[in-house]
Amino acid sequence: MPKASNNAYSSYSPELYDVVREALYRIGDIDYQHQSDLCEVDRALSDEELKSYIKQRILAAHQKQRQPYVDLLTTLRSDQQC
């Protein structure tokens, strides 16, 4: 029986792994900060209308900050599939 490849990604460069790892690390940091900010708003404010407004602003900032890393990963993935 033929031996299967140990790693389907073994032909990818170490530099690619570094870029992907760094992008995922940044996304994780951004997501953690976003969740922390939302929790702080919940704890600090009682006015639901103000709380909702601030949460919307936090979400918009989160998406804007996170999107370049998501785009990078999407581009890297599509480049590797060619």
C-alpha cells in the first residue's frame, strides 16, 4: 500500500507559513480586543441606546481593522490553489 504524504502542504515555503501565522495571530488579537471592548461597554453603561450605538461603532472598527488580514489570507489561499 502506498504511503500517504505526511503533510499535504509540505511544498509550501516557510515564509508563507510565517505570513499566515502572523496574519492569524493579528486576527486573534483584534478579535480578542473586540470582545473585551464589548464586555467593557456592557459593564460600564446602563443606557441601552448609548450601549447599542457604541457597540455598532466598535463592530465597524473591528471589521475595518480585521479585513486587511482576511483579504491577505484569501489572496494567499487563492494563489496557492493555482
